[in-house]
Amino acid sequence: MRILTSLTATVVLVHSAAGPVCAQITNPLPATVDKLGLTVEIEDVARLPETRNLRPVDQDVTPTGWARVSFVRDLPDGRRFANDSRGFLYLLDGDRPLLYADVAAAFPFANYNRLESGFIGFDFHPEFARNGLFYTVHSERAPGNPATPDFVPPGYTAADATYHNVITEWRANDPRASTFEGTRRELLRVAHVVMNLTHPFGNVEFNPTARPGDPDYGLLYTSGSDLGFSNGGGPNANNPSQTQRLDSVITAILRLDPRSPSVTNGTKGLGDYTIPALNKFAADGDPATLGEIYAYGFRNAHRLSWDLMDGTMFASDIGMNHIEEINIVHEGGNYGWMRREGYWENGIFRPGGALNQLFELPANVLNGRNQDEFTYPVAIYDHNEGQAVSGGFAYYGEIDALRGKFVFGDVQRGRLFAANVEAMKAADDGIPATVAPVEEIQLYVRDASGARVYVSFRELVERTMGASMARADLHLSRSRDGEIFVTSRQDGMIRMLVPGR
Ligand SMILES: [Ca+2]
């Protein structure tokens, strides 16, 4: 015992002599996320049709899930749409879902065996009412697939592909019709080379604050993810050399002009779309940087949103073993992955280091006196509190208690969180250690007599399904009036946060 103590002391001394020690961290945020009095009512809106047993059990990530709703979208004309990731786009007639487009039938190579797989996301062009355009992102298996990817991660070939990730433009012949009839055009097809379909492109978004004539108007943003080069499995995963580079779409949020260069006469991107000339990495005069990159360094920034008051752009980035992040996105920003997770150093770049390790940043970096090349999150929580951050929205709707708050949650546990939007913007200060405090929202429903019944979202899902759930599979969407939809990929229900009576 005496010898061990002596050895430990020697090791510490050697490190001290070599410079400041940045210790490994196992519990990065000891404080818990607590309920501080925010209580909000939640109501059922509609339930998507049951699609259980549509596919063999081994080809469905959650065979027991009623329907796998991921996004709800409102058109300016009041029509409301929602997707089932098993391959269906619905038009909601009140609480009655009508099949708008059979996306599964359009893509026979699609796979449905992962959390983000199948028909993952969609968005409408801001001029859908006139041009009938909307965009989808989905996944396909690569073996036997006749299509050729537009992008393969550096150092690999199409023969290494395990999955394809595809963004498609759909054009409705009649935008007013309640069933899709029209044509499609493939915009971008990206190859995955890790074993599992992990962290694919999962979202397409138009900036809802851009108006006709604005530079951002009609430009399509994608989610930004590491395509599984962290924990996607197989020999090609755990690969930091695929990150922190601008010659690759890996970890990058892209911004595209979805129009074909054959129409715009502009610069062709990796796929059949135009690179916006205003993009920073298009205008940098460097042919080695991809012009479609808007910002990079994300592990799985699977949801984007914009503050409807001032256009601030947010990204929810799911962390590795420790930290979940809300980021304010600035064009050209490097958000750190795999070098950073939250405001810690990830261990993977250290000799013998690993992705599940965090180390303290030097104090003069943490406090912003010596700024490094990374942009840090404005709100965070750790894996004692949840496992995967959901999308979120700066809220200015009818619920008094939530106005001025950024509403988000944890996908897996189904907890709902809030942080003050102004505190988040104040934390966007170049100082890694400043972040906005996060609190939990207490939900309630009304019983038959109108009395409040406090519930968790997960309890609501379990009641609907009549079974306990390993995951809540929570996602958030925003209505055209700025209200919040809360959905689950387990029970297929679309719910809404509503003003209390
Ligand atoms: Ca900060």
C-alpha cells in the first residue's frame, strides 16, 4: 500500500513538471436538471395509422411501434402533414390522416432497421403552393443497389458502401391535391461505409424566416452528422481522421440551392443541385473546400430550427457518451466533433484515447481568454439526465409559461426541457464555459372532471400502447402558429403543448 501511494505521487509529479494536467472527467455536469415550476398541458391531436407488422421483425428497428412519426409540418394554407418513417407521408384532415404519398413504394431499396432510417424527414419549398416542390431524405441499403453515390467518404470507394443516404425533390402536378401525383428528381446520394446506418442525413429544412428576395430564401439546409464514423460499428468506425475536414460532407450542415445547375447555370454541387454563390466555402477561392458546407464539426445535429423573431439558427447535436448540445449555428463555424464534446476535449485524438473519454479544457481556453478554433454549445445536459437531445424551438406562442424559452427534450427518455432564449444568445459569447441553465417542464393532462393529472411524456406513450417502453422516442415539431407538436415513434400519436385553461 505504501509503495502504491508513493508511485501515484511520483506520476502526478512528473505530469506537473510537464505542464498543466487536464484531467479525465467522468461526471461532467454533477448538477441535475430539475423541475422549477414550469407546468404545461399536453393534448392529443391525431394518431397516424398503425403500420406494425408491415415488414419482417428483423427489418424494423421497433417492430412494436404503432407508427414512427418524426416530423409534423404545416403549410401556410393550413394543411398539416406528418410522416411515418416506415415510408408514408400523410395529410391530416383534422384528426384523420389521409395518405398523401407512398414514399416506401417509390424507394424499393429503402431500409428500416435503424432509429434514423427509412423515410426520415421532409420539408416543403416555401413556394410549394405555386411550384408543388417538397423534399425528402431517406436511406437505402447499398448491396445490390444500382444507384451510384455522388459522395463517398475520403479514402473509400462505392464498393465499400453499406448504405446510401438520399435527398429527393418531389414535384406535385397539382399542389392543392390531397394525394400526390407528380415527378421526382434525386438531388444527392451519399455513401455510408460503417457497418450500421448511424447518424445519416436525417433532416431537410428551409429557413422559415427568409422572405422572397432575402439571400437565404429557397435554400435547403441539411442536418449535419458524422455518418457513423464515431460508433457506427465495423472496421471503418471510430475514425477521427474522417472529421475536422472541409473536403467532406461528414459532420457538416449543408446549404444548397436545390435547383439543378442546368436551370440556374450556377456551380454544380456534389449532386444535381446548385452551390449558393454566397456560401462561405464557395466564395473562399479554395477548391479543396466543399462549397455546400455551411457549418461543420457536428456528431449528429439531426434537427435545425430558426428563431422566428430574429432568425437565429439552432442545431441539436446528439453527443457520444456524455454531453447533449444545443448550438447556435454561424456560417463557417467548426463545432468541434470529434475534438470536442460540449466544452470538453474528447479523448479520441489522444494516443490510446477513446471516444467515451472527456478531458477538461485548459482553464484559459474554458474561460475564453485564449479562444481556440471551435464554436461551443449554448445549452447542454449530460447522460445522467438523458441520452439524445431532440430538436427544439425558440417559443413565442400562446403558452405564457414558455414564451421566450427554447423548448427541447430528450429523445430516449421523453423528458421535456426549457432554457431562456436570451440566456442562450448571451452564452453565444466565445466563452466555452458559459451556457444557459436548463430546467425540466412538468406536463399534465386533464381527467374527465377537468382536473390536472401530472404525467411524464413517457407515461403518456406507455398508456397509449398499454406496455412499458424502453424508449419514448420523442420528437418535436412546430406549427405554422409557432406551437409545439410532441410526437413519439412508439405510439404514433401527435400531441401538442397547449395553453392551460
Ligand atoms: Ca458560451
